[in-house]
Amino acid sequence: MKTLFWKCALLCLTAAAVLFAGSLAYWRTETFQELERVEDTVRFRDMPEEIDIAVVGTSHGEDAFQYPPEGCSFFNFSLAAQTPQYDAAMLRQFGDRIPEGGLVVLTLSYMSPYWTCTEEAFESRQPRYYRILSPENMVDGSLSRWVLTRAFPLLTLDPPEIVEALFGPPPEHSVTREEVGLRQLPQDTIPSEQERILRDHWTLIEPSYPEVNPVMWEAYHEMLDLCARRGWQAVLATPPYPAEYSACFPEGFYEEFRAKAEELAEEYGVPYLDYSHHPDYAASHQLFKNLDHLNFQGAERFDRQFFADVEALGLLPPAAES
């Protein structure tokens, strides 16, 4: 009986070793590297040990906040279609890297208070967080899936995907963020871009509007409570949009959105900086790569203005003021 036990144990250990070796090979493949680039999670591997200025939010925050003041350590935790729940998870997970007095920028996009999505859309974005966060910070996560993703990712793939990744030709590179960031919004694409916004953004808002989604709104309360406990300076911020973006939403929407943002800011005694209708950007299509994201030129210009405004409020961390 003991012999059978040890044989089974040895077999299991051998299988685990083979699977882990295969996983090491997979992590080195161009397929996995391309996945990390496309989902923009590769930068999490180079996160500073100390972060003077942290940003959370959707891709709007990811693209808007890229040029911090000189002398400070900066990290942007925002990801495309990231919900406020995962913004909060990022701060829980990595908050020990933000010193007392650090600045936390909470991006408040138009979708943020109302965010709803299908189970399919939610699940499609889960894998990236298994690679970034610990199990306790996952939203409706699975411990077994976390273990597989971290130690045996081959078991999360279908056999054809494994063969293609390990033995197939390297995937074609997608367009890089550097290339996309140089684009400017063409005038003739605005109608189709507005159709995209109605399809991809308004559908996230409409199910709960005019009320907030309480789950998402509670995440903002959690983040602001965490900022207060940890002694971080918090700022709520809505980045600039072209006028045609704001025009996609029904009459009265912006007023409702702003009222909720101001109410939240007042409750916690933090500033709300709203650039969504700022005249320097509303008609400046050359500062945007599409209808709702700043390009590099726009982000650099906006960040100079934003951090100057934050400095005027006395909220820049000491490292940025020196």
C-alpha cells in the first residue's frame, strides 16, 4: 500500500513538474508577450517600489495621465474597461507602495457611476487580473483559477492554443500604444465614432441611469475611505473630451453626472476637477486619438495643466514639489 502511495505521489510530482516546465516555456513565448502588450499588463512588472502619484480608472485615465511632474515616482493602474471595483482592488493590493502624503487620482469617467456589463464581458477581462492581483483582491474570482494562472497557465488554455503558442509561428504584432498615441482624430470619422460610443458606452450606463450602480459607487467610497485612512491626498478627476463625445449622451445626463461627482467630493472633502467640457480641448480634435481618448500630444498638454491645478490646491506630494 505504501509503495502504491509513493508511486502515485511521484507520478503527481512528475506531472506537476512537466506542466510547470511547459508553463515556463509558455511565458517566454511571443504569444504570451503579445498578450501582455495588448492588455497593457506588462508595465505591472516594472512597478516602482514607492509611488508618489497613483492613478486608477478606465482607459480614459490610462491615456490622460502619462506625464507626471519631474522628481516624483508615478504609476498608472488604469486599464481599458476597468471597473471601479478593480480600481479599489488595485489600491488595496498595492497601497503599501504609496507613502503617506502621496497623491491618488481617481478617474471619474462618464460610465463610472453607472457601470453595468454582461457576465460574458466581465469574464472576458478576468484573466488579466489573475496575472496581477492576489486571490483576495479578485472580484468574484476563483482560487483554483488563480493558482492555475500563476503556476500552470497551460491548463487554462485549449489544446490548439497551446500548440499554436509553443510551436506555431510568432503572432503578428498588434499596433503598439506608441503608434496609436501619435494618431489624431480625423473629422470624417466622428459620426462612426459617435456610433461606437452609443454602442459601447451608453449601453453600460443606460441599465442603471439615472441612478448610480450602487456596487460601483460603493467602490468609490471604499477608495476614498482608504485614502483617508492611509493619509493619501485624493483627487476626483474627469479628463477632457471633445464636444462631440459629450453630445452622444441624452439631455440632462452631464448635469446628473456632475451633481453626483460633486456630491461625492463634498462628502469626503476632496476636490473634483472636471475637464470634460474644457474649452481648450472640446474643439481641439488634434489632441485626441479618437472620440474619447487623448493622444500623446493632448495628454502632455493636459497633464501640465492638471498637475499645475493640483499644485495650486497644495496637494502635490513633497517629491514633486522639490
